[in-house]
Amino acid sequence: MTVGVAAALIATVSMEPGAAAEAAVPNRPAAATQTAAVPTSHLVGTAAMYFPAPDNDIRISVDAHATFNPNGDSRPTRSWGTFRISHRVKMPDGTWYTNWGELTVDCLTTGGPTATVTGILTKVTPGGPWEKMLKRRERMGLSFYVAHKGAGPSRIGMSGGPGPGDGPLRKCMAPAADSPVLEGGYLLIDKR
């Protein structure tokens, strides 16, 4: 597999609806025509991550977005999107079994080349090991380090489901991004 990721870090903001129309009104003081910009973050893409066992193929697809309070709060005011975790394992008879889960994003936080995404399971492999987690509406978390070109591999961290006695995972929480990306990549648009 090819190691490497094409990724870009850019900042984006969007104006509230009507801000452009207000700015076009003549003879109005400049301060009255400005509206607070709404910081927005985005993380999109698909990649395969390293897993320390042979004949395992784990791929993470993400389409996550968030808006933030212009006053600088680190917690999003709104998060939306989906992510999918697909874990393919070669069975002893040579066939492949795929366990997957789709999650609805409930938190995206970003900072520079890093992001954390959490979500609630909404669909899983029928008859698979995550069916009990789906019934309990478990939350799972992912973390990402999206490397600049020439800065080494991007990395992913995955919480998996909570173990016995762990309690539920909180929003915006995930382990360190420690597993290198093997192929594919992500576009991370950080808030400013």
C-alpha cells in the first residue's frame, strides 16, 4: 500500500444571512453593517489506518462539520454529518468478514492539523458484534492528525466501544491519533 496523504489546511468563515444586504445599504456607519463571522470547521475524506494484526483492513470515512461561537469557545454550537468505521477481517477459511458501523456526528472540534469527532451509532452490520451497542445508542470517538505535505503520515485514533465498567464516552472525546494512515486521506478545514 502507498503511504501518504494529500491534505490541506485552510481557514474558512461564513457570514450570517443578510450581512451582505446590510453592507450594501448606503449612508450607514461601518460598525452597524458588520455582523459577527461564524467560525466553521469541516473534516471530510476516507482513509485506511494501520492496525497491528495481519489480515485486518480498517477504513474510516468522515463527513463532519461544526459551527462555533465567534467569541472563541472551543466547544461547537452545532455539529452535524456522519462517519463510518469499516473493519474487514480475513477468516480462517480464507473468506473476509466486514463489521461496519455508521454514526451520526454529535461533536466536531478542530485545532490546527488536529480534529476530534464523536457520534452515536445509527446503523451496524446486521448480526454483527456492534448490534448491542446500536441498541444502547453507544457513542464512539475518532481523533485525526492531518499532516502537512512532507510532515510524515497523517494519523487516526479510534475509541471503539466502551468496555465493561467504562461508562459512556462523552461528546468530543477520543484517544490520541496514533495509527498511521496507509492510503487515502482527509481534508481538514479549521476554524479561526
